[in-house]
Amino acid sequence: MSDENNNDGKPKPLGLKGGSGTVRQSFSHGRSKSVVVEKKRKRVIVPGKPGAGPGTRPAGGTSGGVSNSEMERRRKALAAAAGQEAERKAKEEAETAAREAERAARRREREEKEREEQERIERRRAREEAARAPKPAEAKKVDPNDAPAAAAPAPETDVSRPAAKQQPVKRPEKAREEPRRNKPSKGGDANDRRSSGKLTINQALRGGGGHQKSMAAMKRKQERQRRQMMGDNNVEREKVVRDVQIPEAITVSELANRMAEKVAAVVKALMTNGIMATQNQTIDADTAELIVEEFGHKVVRVSDADVEDVIQQVEDDEKDLQPRAPVITIMGHVDHGKTSVLDALRKTNVVSGEAGGITQHIGAYQITTEDGTLLTFLDTPGHAAFTSMRARGAQVTDIVVLVVAANDGVMPQTIEAIAHAKAAEVPLIIAINKIDVEGADPNRVRTDLLQHEVIVEAMSGDVQDIECSALTGQGLDKLLEAIALQSEILELKANPNRAAQGAVIEAKLDTGRGPVATVLVEAGTLRNKDIFVVGEQWGKVRALMDDQGKTVAEAGPSVPVEVLGLNGTPEAGDILNVVSSEAEAREIADYRAQVTKDKKAAVGAATTLDQLMAKAKADENVAELPIVVKADVQGSTEAIIQALEKIGNDEVRVRAIHSGVGAITESDVTLAEASGAPIIGFNVRANTPARNASNQKGVEIRYYSIIYNLMDDIKAAASGLLSAEIKETFIGYATIKEVFKITGAGKIAGCEVTEGVARRSAGVRLLRDNVVIHEGKLKTLKRFKDEVKEVHGGQECGMAFENYEDIRADDVIEIFETEEIERNLD
């Protein structure tokens, strides 16, 4: 049997004695791969031999410009290389012989097992045949006529020795005589047994097994050999100078990694400079810069704020700009008809869904006029508490439509809207509404606007004014024409083919959809699956919905959409920017959150001990009403908190210990219980666990949908913390005529009531030379021997003070009554 047929299915080992061959490389899980291995011999030229070149000179001279010493050195190197080659060949032959011996031993062992198995089968078969043979008792009953046949001898079989023993299998003589000691013992090298019959590429290249060197190590070895051959072993490699970025803080190992230096070398350099630091410790930027310069690299200082550099502030080219729809904000005083005008333009009925008939959210809508012009409207609330909402609406708008009721004139929120529009430097259009109402006077509105430097066209000014009625629709077409004219003058353009940027108009936490933000896209196009960062939050666009609740694939400039896919609720007014990767978005959001946290910590902490003591002393006499506020949208929460901060005085104040958007949860109830605070729900309700917890813990939850009622109730609750006002009423005077000392009763003053009346329950002051000596209450008031409730003027009586006996004749007693009056916050 040939070696190829008796090699356990393994490929024939490669001798590598020249030429090329195929090696099957085995991997885990039964995987293998055939690899072609080629061995190339070096061409060795020995001077003075037939293989030498034509210009070879005899020893002792020079050949090709090479000195005799150099030639001798090369000859020695060639001899050493030849010795190494011979040693490698001998090692290969020894390994090949060992593998052949191991295969032969395994072959013998397998044949022995097969022979033993065959013998066992034959023995079992013989036992079965013996069991089926007739017993001796049955043989005695054989008919005599059949005796010859029965006596005929049966074929001779030796049960103890099976047929396989009678005809042994002939084995090759060489295989029988080979000693079993060639088989590796159990205590032998397990690695040799596992690696037998396998040859990797690295083993083939090195000529054996052992530790496998990396490709970089092999290249370094070849480089060292080349230097030794060329005689330039002492020449140092040129150092690579790198630009090393250094943040405000960096670990030692990261610094070594950025310099491509060994960590031990960096630690040693730090110790040399007197800094004991391990590889995991953090060092500041100045220390890191010193180490980088010491290693000969260039320093590039970076800051944590550089993470926001990925948000590119693109300056759009003029040729990339395209016309966009104008953004119009409806502003004005509460109940002047802002939402009604917008409803009439949109032909909808939004105002019917508003609690109390007032707008308490910023609404974003788009309408298309009869001539096909697209307009984007923002509706802002008019209540005094929603100042921030109106300011935010003015910041993101192109045109402000100021709605003023003709029967009411200019009001406080109208003046505030004018200030916001001027601060944002956007044009104004005055819509004089309710001209069909009794008592309407549009000219009075125009005159009142003059006091605030708003001059309308009717009075030779440059501000357009339109008389309209949201109820009858009168003048609405002229209002649309005025808006279209103003937008043409502005020549509004934007680049839709860039990364989207927009402003958050409103944000809320929606049940089932998670955090939802109403975003007005200002530039670029926002698409599905865009990754963005907005304020301290980030996300990936999961869905976009327009003002009609329909899902859209993208939103261009001046388009308001609801964005789903945020990881948290952003603040209203935050800027949304689309970034390239999720890692960048998360890094920017984390940085902004940390900056906000540091700012709050810096503002809340007292800088000196004196400031801390002064603050504690100021808060000592101030009563606080803690509350927990939960609202439906971020803008309402912001407005409520700002309104609550204005409630109070030097004696009492309202403090919101927690605020947020979304339903009232069990954690809110737990916080309110710990702080003894009520929970205010504005257009939200408590979930079932929160209701159960509030009932168990006795936490009060109040629901509101109109901000007027909320503010009135909070003022009433805060007024209860005010100390009652004490009102004092004078009722009489008494003069002490004589002082009597009675055993067991103390000193008694014999008095005459000179003015008014003296009452037993009233308060008294003891005056001596018109100076108050004592203030307290009477212990007793007697008329003769009887205790009486009061003594009128001109009568004599006896008086005794509680816990005071330093009374003298001619002292005057002032008698007065006090009354507590409850106070209210204005």
C-alpha cells in the first residue's frame, strides 16, 4: 500500500526541496484551504568559479570595485548562509522521517485493531454455532438404523481458534519488524501530535513549526539582514514627525498612541519631568504639549467645542438659491381674533378646539391661495404668560401680521408684539379685525399705533393696514394680497439642495409616538432617515407629518413638519441641524448637555461663604410654595414657569421643583410627596399608577386647561402662606392712683379709667413718662371685690399684670385690642 493511500486522507507533505507545491491549510470547524507554496533559490556567485562574471579577478585583488576585506566578509556570509541552509535541510529531513514513522505506527495500530475486531466476531460466531448443536442426551435416542450416518465424523473445527487464526494475514516484513517505540507515548508532546500532518504557510517559509511571527516582524528581520549585508547597520532611520492633536485632557496611553510611541517611553518622559503618572491617568493639555515637543512632534491644540465644527455654516451660492414660501406670524392681544383670521384663511375651525377660546400653543400651518401662492403661517398665543412664545415666533418669521380688534384698540400684548417685531427687524402688516362689531373704530386703532412709532399707509406711513372681519370674511382677500406684495419685496430664497437646518416651534411628549417636535425648515431639505442634532437631543428621522397629519417623505424650506424619532424632548426654539453620522450627533448632544449642566452648577453655586450665608439668611424668612408642573407641550411649560416666577413678594414665593411635558407619572407623585407639593397638570392627565399612588400618599393633583384659572389658584394658595396683617385699635387709658401688695396675689394697681373703656381680654401697655415699660395682658380686672369684664371711663378698678409687678403710682396704662386681617397677593 502506497503512502498516498495510507495517509488517513491527508495530503502528501511538502518537501520544499525546490520547485513549488500545494499545501492544504486547515482551520477550525473543519475548514481548509489549498495554498500554493513556491520556493526560490538565491543565486550565489563565487569569485574564481565557472559561475563568476567575466570581470572576476583572483583573490588578493579587487573585483568590480570591491576590496579584498569586503570580498572576504561576503565569502564568510555566504558560507554561513550555506551552513544555515544545510542545517535547515537536515531538520526538514528529520521531521519528514519522524512523520513517516508516526504514520507507519498509526497504520500498524489500525491494522491490529481491525485484526482484533475480526477475531472477536469469529469467536462470537463459533459460540452461536455451538449453542445450536444437539445435546448428548438427544444423541442416545438415535435410531440404530441411522447409526452409521450419525456416527459419521463431522468436519473438524477448533472452536477455540477462529478461522482468522488458521489463516493469518501476511504483513510486510519491514512493517512487522519496525519497533513500536516509534509510536509517541501518552506523555509525549501534544503539540507535535496535533500539528502532525499539517503545514502552514509560515512553517513552510521558516522551515518548521514554533512561534509564528507577524508580517511586520519578518519585514524588520529582512531589513536588518539587508543592513548587515550592506554594512550600514549603524545608520539610524529617519524619525517620522506627526501632528498630534491634544484636547483639554488626555490619558497617557492615548497620547502615546497618537504619537506612535511606546507607552513606557512616554511614562519615562513624564517621570523625568517630575510627573508620576500611569498609562491610564489623565494629564492636562499643557503637560501633554511638553511631552509631545520632547518627542519631536508637532502640537495641534483642540477643544471640546470643536465637536460642533461638523455643523457647517454653509454660505449658499447665489445660483443655488430658489424662491421659497414666506413665513407669516399672526400676533396680537388675547381675544382680538388672531386664530379666527387664520381659520378664515385656511377655511378650518381651529379656535373651536382651543380651551377657553384662547390659543395656548404655537400652531404652524400652510395654505395655498387661489392664485397658487404657498404661504406658511404661525399662530402665537396672546396671553401675557406666553411672552417667550411670541418672541420665538417673531425670530423665525419673515412677516408679522399684527391683529388689532377695532372695538378694543391697542392693548398690552399688542405693544409687546410690536416690540418683538422691531427686535427681529421684520416688516409689519396691521390687520384691523372685528370691523363689523358694534363700537368698532379703525381710525382709533391707527391713532393709537402712532404712540408706538407704527405709521400706517392711511396716515402716509409705510406700514400696510387692512380692515377685515374674520366672521364675515370681509377684507381677507386684501390681507392675502398685502402679504403676497410684501413677500415679493423681500425676494425670499433658500437652497433646498443641502443639509437641512430648521427651528423647533413646539415640542411635546406624545403617548405612543414618543418625543415629537414641530420644526420649521429654514434651509435645505429634511428627509426620512436623516440623522440630526437639536439642542441637547439627537435623533434619526423616523417619520415626517405635515399640518394635516399626513405623512410626507421630505420637507423643504419654509415647510413646517412634525418630526418623530428624537431620543428626548428638545427645548422650544432649539436649532435642528442634519449631520453625517450618528456618532457625531451623539457627541454634539452630549457636549451641549454637559455645557448646560456646568452653567447651571456655576449659577446655582455661591462663589464665597459670605454670599452663601447671605442667601441662607434671606431665604430664612421667605415662605415657599413648591409645585410640580406637567404640561402637554414645551412652550406651555415654559410659559407657566415664567408666570409662576412672577408670583410672590419678599415674604412668599412660588417655586417649581420639577417641570416637564407628558402625562403625570408615578415618579412625579413620589417627588411631590417628598416635597409636600401639589401637582399641576396643564392639558395632561395622570396615568393609572400615578392616580393610585396619589390616592395612597395623599398628594393633590389639579388639572387645568386655561392658564387664567391656573394663575388665580396659585395666587390664592400662595396668599395662604402670607402672615396675617395685625390691626391695632385703641380703646382706653387708665391712671394708677395707688399700688397695693396683697399676700398670695402680688401687687395690685388701684386705677381710674380716664378715657374709653378697660376690658379684661384686651392688651395693655404700661407707660412711665410716656415711655413703654411693659406690654402684655391683664391677669385680673376687679370692680370692688368682683371680677368684671370691663370698666368704663370715670370709674375706679383694680388691675394686675401677667408676669409683671414693677408698677408705680402715676403710671399710665394704655388699653388696646388687636385684629388679624388676611392678606392677598396682588
